[in-house]
Amino acid sequence: MPAESFSLKSIAIPAFGPTLLYGLATGAILPVIALTARDLGATVALAALVITLTGIGSLLTNVPATVLTTRFGEKWALVIAALWCSAAMAMAALAPVLWIFALAVFMVGMAGSVFGLARQSYLTEAVPLYYRARALSTLGGVNRIGVFAGPFAAAGVIHFAGISGAYWVGAAAALLAAIISLRVPELRVPIPAGPGRAPGPGSAGRGRRGAGDPAVPAPTVRSVLGSHGRVFRTLGLGILLIAAVRASRQAVIPLWAQHIGLDPTQTALIYGLSGAIDMLIFYPAGKAMDLWGRRWVAVPCMLTMAAGLALMPFTTDRTGLLLVALVLGFGNGIGSGIVMTLGADFSPSPGRPQFLGIWRLLADTGTMAGPALLSAVTALVSLSAGIGATAVLGLLGAAALWKWVPKGRPGYGQPKGQARGQVSGPGLPPA
């Protein structure tokens, strides 16, 4: 399809349908994981640990996910991940003992890593560069809508079937995501395995320089890490900080609400309104990135969240906390898709799945590290100090992104010898 005639509507169902359903599946179980663990005999501390298993499963699977995506291609990676998630949800619903339930939660995290990598890699290949940020921002926004709707979809079933109903909702949504993923058009064509070629149907693709060429060795995680090491050490730090601030933001709103004496209903309302602002602005944010460049969104995203976090310890009532939560929701919303977009911009072809696997590993590391820092500083000093430390991470992230995100829009035509979808920036080698 010519770039000039491209429309997101043309790929809406196969590209975004599975993501919406997968987000609904994970959102359906998030509120009840701790409750299920407690019902199976876990202590409060152990139940909290079980919740982290989704993040740990994703973190440990990011690099292996590249092998699956490279071997079978994005379409079949999506199908396999969604089926794996559905099986894990069913396993969680039927788990008779805690360790089986914990394994199921870990498996959900594994599936999320493969699904996230495959959908990002697919859209990066399928969408023209001038539309990339809008497509990936929409992808992030659609996922957030699914996660937001998940608890509501589960609530009705829980009323009739008990807490296990949430997992059956998740299993059904993930299974439907797998079925819709079968409609995703193939981007790669099978080639026979041979010297210098990656085996399997996912090893070559249309428009991939060097793919299938016996003179060009198949990319590996190690080779991509070596050739793009400076990108990971510089811009990758900014990505890690974005993820750390985002993950901490989800924790500080309920923690500070409890600190100033708000009841759970007020806390849930404030958290929900913050999430609603977040979901409303994902497409304008993507359009701004495509029209003006990634830096125009990446830096304001971090500065806005840093400002909201810095102001939070000064709030003493629900009105003040609501205003700050809305600022945080707006800051996070304008950054919808920024991590995926920057990863797509710098990813090489061939070698995109390997690059994005490492990219997601950095983001997941930040997701785990942010709340850990918040917890540590809170334990040693106070909650106010912990929130302040998170605000400092936001400022550091803004500085890193200002320095290493390239100015202006990515060029639509790449210099000779540079693969499609790659950009260069000040102080960075060609990706």
C-alpha cells in the first residue's frame, strides 16, 4: 500500500483488536491476584510477591521472546502468546494450591512479553514511517482502554461465579485475541534454512536489507547488542527512567491518598479519573510526535510527571490530590507510545525483534526498579521523600531524553546504507 494512501482504519481490526482484548484479559485479573493468593493461604507479604510475578515473567522472557518472534514471525508469535495467556488464566482459575497459582501468574507475564514484542515489531514493519508514532500511540492507548475496562468486565462475572470468574473472563478474552490474530497479514515469507540464514518462516521479510542473503549472517541478540550498544547505554537509560516513573506513579496515588486519610472509594475515583485523562489523549500525542518530532513529546511527558510528583507531598485533601493526579495522567498520556516509537525508530532491519527484545528488557527493568526505589526511600526516610526521589528520576529522564532523542522529525527517506525505520541523533551512531 502506498504511504500516501495509508490509513490506520485499514489495519484497525487485525492490529488493534487483539491488543484491546489482551489488555482486557490482563486488566480483568489485576485486582484479584492478591485476593486469590490470600484465599490459597498466602500471607500479605507473599501475596504482594505473587503480584510481582507478572513483571518478573515478562522481564525474564523479553530476550527469549525474540527467538520465538524471529522463528515464526509476528503473526504466529501473537497467536502463540495469546493462547499461552488463555491457558495460564484457566490454570489460575482452577489452581488448587498456591504454587500452581503463582506459576500461572508467572506464565501470564511470559505471554505478555511475547505478545508485546510481536505487536510492536508488526506495527513497525506494517506502518509507514510518517504514521509510525500515531500507530504506536494508538496501540498503547488501545491497550490502556482494555486494561481499564477489564475490571468492569470481570466484576459482573465475579458476582455470579465468584473470584475465579475474573480468570475465566481473561481466558476468554485472550482466546478471542488469538483468533483475531489469525487475521493478521503475514509480513514475512518463508525461506529455507541455510548458511547465513535464520531458519524458519520468520527469518526473512519484504524490504529487509540483507534478509535471506547468504553473505549476511543472521542477526542475534549478542550481535545487535554489540552493534547498538551505545544506543542502549544512552537513550536506553532514558527509556528505563520513563518506565520507572510510570510504574511509581501507579503506586504513589493510592499510597498518598491513604496517607492523607481518604477512603478507598475516593481513592478509586481519583485513580480512575487520572486514568481517564491518560486514555483520552493518546492519538494527539502520536500525531504531535509524527508532525514535530519525538523530543516534543518525550521531554514534556517526563517534566509534567516530575512536576506532578513533586507537588503531591504538598496536597492535604482530595481536591489537591485529584488535581495532581490529573497532571500525572496528562503527563503519562502525552507519552503514550513513546517507548515503543523510539524503539521502532532505532531498531535495525534485519534484527528488529532482537533489538526490541533488549529495548523491552530495559523498560521492564525500570518498571521493577521504580517502585523498589520508592519503597526503599519510604522505608528509610518517609513517603514524601520517596515520592520526591521519584520526581528526581523524572527530571533525570527529561534531561536524558533531551540530550539523546534526535531533534525534529525522523527523515522519511534514509541515507544509503541505512535500513528503513532507523534514525540517527546527536551523539549517537546510526541505529
